[in-house]
Amino acid sequence: MKALRGMVSGAVSEISSAVTGSKHVAVRENVLAVTRDYISQPRLTYKTVAGVNGPLVILDQVKFPRYAEIVHLTLPDGTKRSGQVLEVIGSKAVVQVFEGTSGIDAKKTTCEFTGDILRTPVSEDMLGRVFNGSGKPIDRGPAVLAEDYLDIMGQPINPQCRIYPEEMIQTGISAIDGMNSIARGQKIPIFSAAGLPHNEIAAQICRQAGLVKKSKDVMDYSEDNFAIVFAAMGVNMETARFFKSDFEENGSMDNVCLFLNLANDPTIERIITPRLALTSAEFLAYQCEKHVLVILTDMSSYAEALREVSAAREEVPGRRGFPGYMYTDLATIYERAGRVEGRNGSITQIPILTMPNDDITHPIPDLTGYITEGQIYVDRQLHNRQANLSSYQRTTFFVSTDEISHWRGNDTQRPLRCF
């Protein structure tokens, strides 16, 4: 009996030591994979594509994939695409491909895990340049000589370090500057709809915007201290050509960093376009100490791309099929505006969105209104009254914001004519 007990205890000790040893090996492999120096050592490459679902690629048998890790995909014809790890389930990794999944062969496509997050090169020389939705130059100019590589997700601003917005940014539109002036560091969206001149309004703001004029109380009125970052998402070729030619003809292009995501570009690319624009704006504002105005159009295209990715991941849909986390996702974009204590620069946002069927209760304008600090509403009926006038500048706005609610008691909508 004692001999049997000894044999059992010996076997148990051997098994436990083997299990402990295997755990140590697994932990060691995990540490080596996480702390791997991908510059001096070869990157991990896989040929285990399990399937393609919309803009997503599912990889199997992946060792220690990390969330938000950048993946380089090489197609059978040598074409290279980039993606980002969206979800990790055991040894499986779900990768969203920025350039789209068309032409990806599950058996012949190789995937290389870089071990790094998505960063974009930034430089003050980005002003006057035109980039696509992925941040690559499309103006036939050279690549940006990067002064730094920054994470496109940015860094959250400590609320205690925020400075209260006080100084004004002029838009050149009297209805906005006179009745709903925008302060540096604010985020004021423009609610428009299909057929309304929001593109012309955005171009006019970009053409005429600037710091307040010289006065004894203003010390940083210089034009050299002001920049504009303009990001267009899901626009057609005609609209993109309109923006570019308008900026060039009016001499404002030298002060503008332009990002263009066209309607025929991959939908998934629209998810990173506003973040690339805001990362560039943060560099210009907080390191180059410029006052930056960021114009984002059309945020409805961004939300549609978000819904497409959510549907591909088979997530439980929220209102009208949009993901339940869309409020949080929009907040990660809008809340990057502001002023930071100890920095002379600022970021002011004017996102523009089109309301589907003129419905202001739609989830996109509804959630945007909760996050931002008031809205500028472009009214279709008042616009149609001026249909006989050729100038879009006679469009009438409804300015809706808590800041002016005391003007007419509880009436927070006041028609303002823009000449």
C-alpha cells in the first residue's frame, strides 16, 4: 500500500512539474512576443487566413496578437495593404483592412504582424499638401519629411488641464460671427441635409476663417499663427475637385492641410480619416503652437462606415442599425478639440453632417448634439424661399445652442440670415 502511494505521489509530482514547466515555457514565449524588438528581429508572418467578411479578414492560429496592432497584408499579385487588429478571440484575430478586402485570396495571402500601432508622420510641411483618406500624398509631391510619428488615436486631455475658451475665431459668415461666435477650443457642428449648400459653406469658412483682427488686447492675431485642417469623407470626385480648386484659386491652400476620402475609396478608410486629420491638428496646435481650425465633412459618411464594420462583426445593433457604442466613438473625435494649459495653440472643430431625410432625431445628429456645444442648423424651407437668388450666401440658418437660450426665454432657435 505504501509502495502504491509512493508511485501515485511520484506520478503526480512529475505531472505537476511538467505542467509547471509548460506554463513557464508559455509565459516565456508570451513575454518574448510582447517585448519583441521588431526592428532587429524578423516580424511574425502568417498564411492562415480563415475567411473574409466584408471589410474584415479573420486570421487563425496567431500567437499573441494584440489589439490595435498594425498588420501588413501581401496579396498573390504582390499588392500590399494594411490593416488593424480589431478583435482578439483566443488564437484568432479579426483585422479590418483599410484599403478594402477585394481580391484577397484566403489561401495565398500572407499577413505580417508589425507589433506596433497605427502612427502617422506629422510635420509643419503638411500645410499646403493634399492627402488621401489613409494619409498618403496625392498632390504629386514628395512624401512628408516626418518630424514625429504620432498615434492617430491621440492622447486624452485631462479635464483639469483644459482652458476655458474665450478668444474668437472668425468664420467670415455674419450669422455665425455675429450671433453664435465660435471661440477657440470649441466644437460647433453644422447640421445640414442633402441638397443644401453645406459644401459651399465649408469652403467659405475655410477661405475666410482667421483669428480676430489686431487690437490692444489680442497678441496672436498673426496669420502665420493660424492653420486649417480640412477632412472630407465619402465625397464624390466633383466635390473633391471643388474643394481643391476653391482653396487654390483663393490663395488659402498654403494654410490648409487637406485630407480627401472619395466615395469610391474603401469605406473602412473613412474610420481613420478624421483621426489622421486630428492627429495632424494636434501636432500643429500643441507642438507648433498654432491655432488650428478642423473642418470635418461629412460625419454621416463616417457613421455609415462604422455601421458597416459593426454589421460585419455581427454585433448587436442599436438604433437604426448603428452600433451601441457610436456615442463613445464620436466622442473620441469631438472631444479632441480644446485648449490645454501650458500650450499656446488650440484646436477648434466644425464638423458638418447631413441629416438623412432631414430628420434631426436621427442617431447621427442626435448623438452629435449631445457631445458638442450647440449646433448650427441649415433650414431647408428658408433656403428654398431664396431659391430665386443665385447666391448660396443668402441661406438662412437656425442657430440652436444653450448659450443664446436666454435671448428669447425658452426659445433656443432663432433664424439668422446670412448675407
